[in-house]
Amino acid sequence: MSQIIASDAQRLEQDAIVTMFELDARNYGDGILRFAPYPVDGGPVRFNGYEYQPVPIKAEGFEWNGQGTLPRPTLTVTAMELAFLSLVISADDLVGAPVKRLRTYRRHLDDGTAPDPEALFPIDYYVIERKASQNRRQIQFELSVQMDQEGRMIPHRQILRDSCTHRYRWWDGTQYRYEGVTCPYSGAGEWEADGSDALPGMGRDVCGKRLSDCRLRFGQAGVLPTRAFPGVGRVR
């Protein structure tokens, strides 16, 4: 806790506490998403030069009581936010994405009476542990404290025998792009999703996520960076 916040906490008249969240989605082809549960003066929260967009979100369970297990807070977001919903669907439910909770007094925001980007309560660091539930109206995520990694499964992703989970390059209309991509392929060869040859220079290269698609790009005897688990036996 900053010295300024510690001093503010001793005031007889307390200013409103403003909560902000940062979700790091850079590994999923997006940036750092900044949002706040409530608007300030009818608009976004502005702090340290950044805007935290007000989002219909419910944040619960962040209290530390010093006893028992570490907190497992939840974030409940409206499913009507289509851009966010699309990101969740394409990014394996955002499992493992870092989340920060920041809090300060209203007076220390950029438009406050005493703006100060260093005036913060201790920052809370979490990761998305799992998508707890989803329906037509809302999505709920369970978070875990970053240091609470007991019971973490290895590898920390879903084990699929016949489908690679790499994010493949994409075509922007003029060239292939690699932002947020995890597959290392950047060669000139292009294939359709069914494995047939694609017309070069048309942006038709689509990986079918099979082991055979990996061999097309890296060679029959090459080192294959697939994220599938072809050696896993089927459960009967």
C-alpha cells in the first residue's frame, strides 16, 4: 500500500474507492483489457493515462480473512458483450490469463482532485482458473491467486488426441499476420483445411489441426510442434 493511500485511510471522511481490472489477453491475439464494474461521472474510469471501460460485471469473493484456503473470487460478465464473448470462445475460455485488481480513491484518478498514478492499494494478482458457468445472459469465471498453484495439472491444457490447439496465422486481406499466433509455421507453402494444395497468394492457407497438416508444413521427418497428443489411447 502506498504511503498516500495509508494516509488517506486515516481521514475521518473517506473518499469513494474505485476498483479497476486488467485482463492480459496478449497471448490470445488481443491486448490488455481494462474495465471497471461501474462508471465514474457517467463515463470510463481514467487512471494513469489509461481508460477502464465500465462493463456490466459482478466481482465477488476477493476478501482475505487470514484463515483457511486462499480466496477463489469470481467475475461474472454479461454474455451480451459480443466482442468479449468471441474472445472467450476462441481463446480456450481464457484459462490461465492473468488478471489484476487495482483500487484507489476517487480523488487520485486522472480527473480527481489529487491525481496520482502511484496511489494504489496493494494490487491483487490472479489468473483465470476456469470458466465456472455460462448461459445466454452471463459468463462466470473462477479466479485463483497466482501463488496458489497446488494441484495444477501438467500439461495445463486440454488433452486432445486428434486436434492441435495452436493458434494459426491469419490473413488480413493482403498478407498473413502473426499477432497472437502460437504455431511457428511461417513458410511459403499453403494448403486448404482438408490438406489439398491452396492457390498461393490468396490467403487460403488454413490448418486442419491434424497431424497430417503438421507434416505438410514441417516435413514427414521434421520435428512437429503439434499440441495434439496422438499417443493418448482412446477411452472405450
